[in-house]
Amino acid sequence: MKKVDWLKIIKISIGCCFAVFLADWIGLRSATSAGIIALLSIQNTKKETLTIAGKRISAFFIAVAIAYALFTLWGYHLFSFGFFLLLFTFACYLLKLETGVSMSTVLVTHFWTAHSFHYTLIINEFLLLCIGVGIAVVINLYMPRMIHIIKQDQEEIDNSMKQILLQMSSSLIHGHEIDLEADFQFLQNRLSQALAHAYQYMNNTLSSDMRYYVRFIELRKNQQGLLKRVYRNLLKIQFVPSQAFPVSRFMKRIAESMQDYNNAEFLLSILSEMRKFYKTTPLPQTREEFEARAVLYQIAADLEALVLVKQSFAQQLSPGQIDSFWK
């Protein structure tokens, strides 16, 4: 069952009533139209509300221009109104202002029924529109901060990846089979949910700095793909050579430092020492050992790629982002 957005319901109720009250207090005709405009203009995010407001104001001026030309030329007849709808709707879709069609059409009906385009009536309709979209913009300035939700997403995603790494580390040295399909599916679902939260928060802050959230989820999605490759290669290993132990320990180190914002330098130094150690070990003696070590080499390469994408991400973090989301 879809969760009820009580905050939006309250905003619509308050915004609609206040818009009608303000329009009536000023003395505008058809004051209830301001409330309807406010109701339809309150969107889920600040950016959406501002975008809708701009498009509806632009559509209003186009509607007035077309309606004035047609009603003046052919009179206030049903045919004139129908032709207005044809031209106006076409113009709005052409200019990608379709969200303003219904709103401006309602306002134009006031000219049509009044059989007048007196400047006072034009001002009246424009003020109704400004009050409606203005109240929607103002009331949507309040959005609850979602930092705690994003940090919770970040923590759960990191923990999920940590558990996957730890299970693969254990499986590598003990040689037992593991089934991580459910774990990867859970991680995929959490990433999708977190990405939705990230875009919602970014659109509510009106700040480019909030793109951090989207970049973080993209980082984890890239790392998830690399972990899947490690998992697929892990399933190919039928023989556990001694070289598997350093790789297993390396996996464990990555898992334990998953929530550090910049663990790359430390991990890459471990990987470098591990490769130096491998150069000192004897060559494989059997085909089985050769194949196992070849798979280990590919696993180590994927783990290195996993660390490098994290390093690239960390290098782009600002001090403020580190303080807010990683400490």
C-alpha cells in the first residue's frame, strides 16, 4: 500500500484556503480560482513547483494573446472558444508548456463569459494566477531535511556490501560454496530506493552540492557490478591455492574500511605488497592450480578497480561533504 503523504495533504489544504482568502481580501473576482491554481501547483519538490509556476505564467500570456485576437475578431461564441483551445493547446505542446493548458483555459473562460477583455479583468486574472502559484511556491519552501534518510541509506548499503565481501572472503579460503543472489538483489533494491531519495532531496534543496547523493549511489552501483564479477569468478574456483589467503584478507580489509570516505591509499598499498609477494611464489605445478591462480588474478584486478572508483569519488568530495556525510 502506498504511503500517504500527509505533509503534502496539509500543504494543499492550507495553501488552497489561504490563496482564496488572499484573493478575496484583495477584492478579486472569482477568488476561488486562486485556490484551485494553488492546489494544482503544489508539487512534490521545490524545483518541480518552481518549474510549474514559470510554465503556467508563460502559458497565461500566450492564452490571453490568442483569446484576445480570436474573441475580438469573431466574438465571444462557442466556435471562437473552441478554436482558441485548438490553437492554444497546440502552442503549449509545441513550446512544452502543456502543464499550463488547463489553468490558463479556466482563466480565459472568465473573459469569455464576461464578454470583455477590459484591462481590469486582465489584471484580475493575472493576480489570481500570481497568488495561486505564489502561494504554492512559498508553502513548498518548507521541506523536511532528508539528510538522516540519506545517511541511513548510505549505512545500509555499505553494510550490505560489507557482508557480501566478508562472505566471499570466508568462502575463498574455506572452499565452501555460497549463494549470494538474494544478497545482491537486496543490495540492488536498496540502491534503487536510495537513488530515488537522492533525486528527491537534490530537487528539494535547489543546491548543486546535493548532487553528492547521486554520485554516491552511482559509485556503489559501479562497485556492485564489480562485486558481482568477483562473485562469478569465485564460483569457478575448484581448488584453493595458498595464494588465495592474501586475496581473502584483502577482501576483508576492504569490507572493514567500507565506511571510510578515503580508504583507497591504504588498500592500494596492501595490494601492491600482495603482488610483490606473488612474484616470489613458485609457478603453479598443476593445471588445476594454474586455473585457480588465473581466477585469483582476475579477482584481484576487480578488487583493485573497486578501490580505484572509490578513490576517484573521494578526491571529488568537498570538506563540507566529508563532515556532513562521512563523520
